[in-house]
Amino acid sequence: MRRLSGVVALAALVALSVITGASAAVDAADSSDNVKLVGSTPLPGATDLEFTKDGYAVMTVNGSGQDAGLWVIDVSNPKKPKRVGHLPCAGSGYDVGLWKNIAVMSSDSASGNSSTKKDGCNVKGTDGQEGIRLVDISDRKRPKEIKFVETQCGSHTNIVVPRGKKAYVYVQSYPASTSGACPEAHGIISVVDISKPAKAKVVSQPSTSPAVGCHDGAIDGTIAYMACLSEGQIWDISDPLQPEVLSHINDVPDAIWHSADTSNGGNIAVFGFESFGPGNASCTGAGEGTGGALWFYDVADPTNPIQLGHFVPPRTIDGLCTAHNFNVIPKIERDALVTAWYAGGFMVVDFTDPAAPVEFGHYVPEETSTWDAKWYRGKAYVGDGSRGLDVYSVKGL
């Protein structure tokens, strides 16, 4: 466990240094003919993003600069994304969830003064805490923090779990927390009830044993697919406060289980592995390395997941190169996903045959540190730590 947590901490430090780089040129260093950059707005430090139903992106920006915090961006015209609202908030801003008009910001970096401007974040009495911020974005131009919930080891990522009129947040954290109060292997998630946001509180702390904690995951109905650092786990969340672990997946050696999503049919789970190992084996162009790859599993029986295949980029990529956050594209005839790959840029992966997934398209700006890729209204939106928000069109899907 000591070795793993050291690797995870190193990964977090490397990620932090990468996403705070300067803005880059718009030109592509390499791209496929079917992928085009159609819009962009500069926000160095950009990380995760989610979308409202009325044409807005909600994005976190990591770091200590004047743009750090939470942004609401009008993307009704994808060619001209327009920043309309900002909650200034210095510190870690790695992940955001969304429930109705409540944005959930993760924070695993304690700060005595997290606001970079007047009317920024940190409700009274929460300076120096780690956990989740609940931000009211009903006024798109004036996001307002209304509640901070402190959680053990803070929050590196979060997953919103809606249940009718109620909603919960699965807060995921691990020993990368900077507070110094985090056990090396705390082995839990924190479940926060946000049904009444101003009164949100921790309501349970389910075990993730034997994993040190979870990094991220995906919800499909009453099943959760969790990337828990040292292994994958599949949970029955019929009772969202007390998940039942249906299976443990640990058939990929020396892997950091980082992210997950499921096919539209729900029968295939995709797990992404973050790797900062020597040689960045997944990016050699040989198609043989497995470090930092995407892995595909048959989960028709969630108690017995079956490994089917994996994907690595089909070309050599220099620099920090590993799978990061990704999103399955809904309502198309094939199974495909959009994914961020740090120095590897933005990619589209066709996994209609999960035993032999292939790249469908890619775009690599001259300088890039792609963090997150999401599909929204027929376009791919990418949070790029070196650049900001980029919007791509993809032909042929």
C-alpha cells in the first residue's frame, strides 16, 4: 500500500504541474481529417466540466490565478463559447458534479484563503477545510457558494447520485490530500445527502476495502462501476447509502484504476488507467504497452466481469501520455467514446468490437494537457489544462 499511495501522490503532483501551464497555440501538431477544432475559450488550469439542459457548461479551473474556481460558460453557439459567470476560488479544482442548479466542486487542498476576488468561495468558518463546495448556479452570471461539507481526506472527485427528489454525492478521496490529517489507506467513500443543499451533510462512509479509496466511477441505474486505485469494483447501489460490492476486478497488474464509464447498452464497462511509469508504455506506437490504457469488460453479469480488450494510441506520443477522463457518446449507432490523453490530446475511440477497439479520430494541439472530454449536443468539449475549453466536431459518427 505504501508504494501505491506514493505513486498516487506523485501522479497528483505531476498533474498539478501540468495543468498550470501557459496558454498554447491553436494550431494542431497532429490531427485526423475527421476531427476539427471549432471553438475555444482560454482558461489555463481547466479540468472537469458538466452541462446544464439549457446550453451551459460548468467548468472547474485549478490553481491560484485570477481565473481559478468555477466557471459557467454559454456554449449555445459551440463556435463561440462565452464565459458568463465565475466563482473565484483558488486551490484544487479537479472535479465538478451537477444536480439541477447545484454544482458540486471537489477540494482536496486545504487553503486559508481560497478566494482570489471579492465574493469568492469559502463560506464563513470553512477556511482550511477539504471536502465539497455546493454552488448555486441558478443565476448563471453569479454563481454563489451556499454550503461546504468537510469530508475525510477531502474530495478529489465526486459522483452525483440522483434518486427521485433526493440526491447524494459519492465523495472520493485518497492520500493525495494535503491536509496532513488523511490516513494512508482510509478505505472509504463519503456519502453526502445534498437533497436540501443548505443542510447537506455526510450520511454514511461505506468501505472500499481492500482498496485505499476510490478515484472515480460511473453510475448506470442501480449499478456503480468504481475505479478504486488498486482495483476495479462493481457495486449494487439500490441502497445508495450502503453499496454492496458485487465484484472486485484486479486482473491488470500494477495499474492505477482511474476512471470508468459504460456503453449505452450497459453491457460493457470501460475502465481507464492512469500511468506515469517509465517509458509511458501505452504511447510507443507499438500498440503493445498496457500502462495508461483503456480496458473493456463484459459486465452483462456484474458479479462476473470478463476482460475483453484494451486500447492504446496507435502512434508514438512524447511527453506525459496516459488515459485520463472520458465519456461514452450517447445515441449513436456505434459504441464510441471521447477521451482526454494529456500530451496525447483529444481522441475518439470506437469500441463497437470491445475485443479490438480502434481510434476513430484525434486532435493534438501544439501544446496540450487534455484533462477531460465530454460529449454534448453533437460536439466534443475538452478541458485542457494548458489551454482552456476546446470544442471539437467529429465527422462520421
